[in-house]
Amino acid sequence: MKKVYVLFIVAVLSPSLILAWLAARSMRDQQVLIERQRALLFQTICDRKANDLQQYLLTCQHEFSEKVSSLLPGVDAVETAKSFDDMVRKYWPLAEVGFVVTTTGQILSPRVYGRAEARDFLAQNSRFLANTQPAEVYLSPKRLSPNLEPNPSVPEMPTEVHKDTSSDGKSAFFASKDAALRKVVPQSSKNQPGELYSKATSSETEFKQLVGAESEGMLGRFFDNRLSLIVWARPVTNPNLIFGAKVNLAALTERLAPLIASVDPELKNVICLALLDDLGRPVALSHRGFSSNWKRPFAATEVGELLPHWETAVYLIDPTTSTRAARTLTLILSLVILTLVLAIAVGSWLLARDISRRLTLARQKTDFVSNVSHELKTPLTSIRMFAELLADGRVTAESKRKAYLEVITKEAARLTRMVDEVLDFARAERKERRYRREELDLARVTADTLAEYREGLEAAGLAVKVDTESVRVKGDPDALAQVLLNLLSNAEKYSARGGEVMVRSRKDNSSRPAAVWEVLDRGPGVPVGCEEKIFEQFYRADDALSSGVRGAGLGLTVARQIVRGHNGELTYAAREGGGSCFTVRLPLSDEHEK
């Protein structure tokens, strides 16, 4: 043990003191560390909100596709297409202008001489939709959408024209443009100039190339520095018609506002979340009336191609709060470092005790392996010997055959109980054992258990006495039966022939009412000072190999684990007149308490 303590001081205590000294020197860097952690936290919030907005936009895209499908069944698709602008605005609130175009580029809706919004839409998009002019668009990322897999039943639009070829020889429809500068400059990215450039880049393509074999999609275009968001869908029932709509950004913003307004309650008084449009102006805020320099958020993340150049941003409500928090944390760290030496000393003492306990446990495990090996060898030898006699046909008398089979059955059951005991202990140690709760009577559990085990006790020369009254508890009948079985097995092993085993159950009406279950024997009892140790894993009050007492040192451990799993307690006390008394106290069921 002295070597262990010296090794502990050299390997643990000395490095800990050095680390404490280094911690004292590094306190001056805490302000920078806190700033970095805060920046990471707020950037994560922005990223998560931007992802939530993308997912919601894709939900809107799928919502539009389902709405189109609901308008078509049982209706002439061509006739529906002619009035689609009016229908979609009526049944889908996000639509500002509805359109229908064929795969050959014929625009069926809206009408050329319709309302002003429709005429403006056609003026801006007719050549693009008719596949006569490519346009710069921002495409929705397919990797985020659950509904953008190509539909094999939908014919792909022809794409022979205007294909570009990349350097590797593969077809490439879209040519990336140079990245544009962002409209905002996050304070958290002041040391990362790459953050000043937009991640959303436009691609030049024709509408037919964009649609391809897809069943739905979304794209963004800019006209006079104003974003135009277009959603389209191609129903499977009418694959030659493409239904689409220009999204009303004001209505969309109203839907997105609740996503921005939801802030973690712990940060509600610290930050304000904002959704900024492509010009860097707030269109939704988590705190109404909040004002700030919108071009300089603390952290910001672009929503992406679905809302190009729009950003989710975090602004500090009180920028001095974090500074005060950093100073407070520095003070706390100083106090922690001052008490560190004391904590290390106490921890060292506790760790030394734990090392000692673990060394003892290691020795007990070694004894456990020896005990189990010995316990397994004896019944296995008997089973093998009698099985060989029966297999070789040496036993002809039916009475002997029956006796040998009974021995094999008894020894196999003994092995099974031993293995089950070890497995139950392992499951309890891993917190994997679960108990079902049902109302039961301890007197009934006692009777059922003794019906199976009484014969073995009487064969060992023990008189079995039962004094039970009806006491109802809630628990697992199999698990509680195992508790009683382990206690009876313990009494059998340590009691001499001619002794007795008594099982009692009653209701304790003291200040703490409980169901009391007792197993008493007239064995040698437990040595003084070992009353609690006998419930430790692998502990044996005697040397099992020299005393001849069977067991692995787990029976009482498993029994206590089960009882505690039922919110009860298992204790030992010396029996008056000699012997042992094991007492199980369990909570009464609600009905019994009444």
C-alpha cells in the first residue's frame, strides 16, 4: 500500500498542484475565452434558426405541391390551368400570382390581360418560363428536401439545348457566379474576412433545365434588387403541365415570424433574434420595438438559396452584461483556485480509500472465481458421472435410473440458480434490470415459493415453519420470490441438520407503516462487525473452500438490490437464542394503507 500512496502522490497530487498553478496564471485569458464561447453559442443559435427557416420553406414547397394535387382530381387539367391564378390565390394564402406552363414552354396562366400583378409577373418571367431565355436563379438545395427525389413516372423535360460541359467531361447546367458581399458584418467574424462574402450564389439556367425530372421545387430571382420567390410542382397525373406560384413575401414573413420569436427562455433577456431581408433590414424580431445597428449584428447566418441574401441575426440587448458576467466568473475562478488545494487533499484521501477498497474488491473477485469454479465443478462432476452411467446402459434397475435422473435434475437446477444469480447481479450493476409493478400478497408469494423449495429444505434436515398474515404491496412477484429464495438458500447452507427455518410476514403499524417480511434460522449467525459486509458483492464471512459452504457471495447482494429496487430495505440482526434474522421492509400498497 505504501507504494500505491507514493505512486498516487507522484502521478496525481503533484500534477494537480501544477495544474492549479497554471490555472491561476491563465485567469487573465478568461475574458477572451468567454467571448469566444459566447460567439460560438450565438452563432449556433443563428445556424439553427436558419436551418429551421429552410425546413419551413421546404414544408411550404411541399404544401403547395399537395394543394395542386388536391385541385386536379376529377377536373379537366387544361380548364383548371386557365383559371389557376385565381384558384391558387383562393386556396393557398401564400400565393401572389399563380402560373401554369407546359413542358413545351406554352404559358396557360395567368392571362396576358389580367390584373396588374399578373401582367408584371409575365413581363418579368414569361421568356424564362417559355424556355427562350436563361435567367440567373437561386436554387433550393435538394439535400434538405424530403420530397425532391425524381419521380420515374414523370417524363424529364428535354435538356439538349444550352448544356455546358465542365472540365471533367460531365454535363453541367449551372455556372456559378462570383460571390457577392453580404449586407451585414457580424462582430463575431471580425477576424474571419471570408465571412463577409455570401454563401448563396446564383446559377444561370433555363426553366426546362431546372425542372428536369423533378416533381417540385423552389427558386429565387431578383428584379430591380427585389426578391421574387417562385415555387412550382408537376403532378404525376398531368406530367406535361407545371403549376407554380410567386410567393407573397409579406405573407411568408408573417409565417416565419413565430420561428424568430421563439428564443430560449434563459437567453430571452440577453439577445434579440432578427430576420433580415436581402437589404439588411429587419422583417421579423423576437423583441418588438428593439432597435440597433442592423448592419452590425453580433452573429449572423444566411438562410441560404431558398431566401437568398436573407439572414438570421443575433443582437445583444445589453452589451455590458457579458462583461460583468466575465468579471464575476473570474472572481469565482479565483475562489475556486484558492480552495483547490484543500479539495485536492480531500480528494486524495478519498481516492486512497477507494484504491484500498478496489484492491480488496480485486481479492474478493479472485476468491469469487475460485469459489464459482469449485461450485461449478462439483455438480458438473455429478451430472457427468450419472449421465455416463445412464448412457452406457450400466443401470438396469428402474429405481436407480429414476434416482440418478433426480440427481442430475437437482444438480442442473443448482447450476441454473448459480448462473441466474450471477446474471442478475450483472444486470443490476449495469442498471438494466427492470421490475413490473403489480399488487400482490406477501403471504401468497411465501406460499408459492415454499411450495417449490420446501422439499429441499426438509431434505437438508430443516423444519420449515410459516407464520404469515395477508400484507399487500406493489412489486414484481418473480423478483420478490427470488429474494425469499436467496434468503432460504442462505439459511439452508448455514444451518445444521435438525435446525429450523421460519418465514414470517406482517404489517408494521409503527410511525412508519410498512410490510415486514422475515426469514429466521438457527445457524451460527454472522460474526460481529460483518453485519453490513455480508451484503457486499463477493464477500464471504468464511472461507468457502475450507468451510465447505457452497455459494458465490452474491445471494445477499442480489437480494438487497432487488429490495432497494422496490423502495425497501433488507437488514440483518442476530436472532434471540442464536441464529440469524433477515428482515425485508417494503412500502405498503395504497389500498392496504387505507
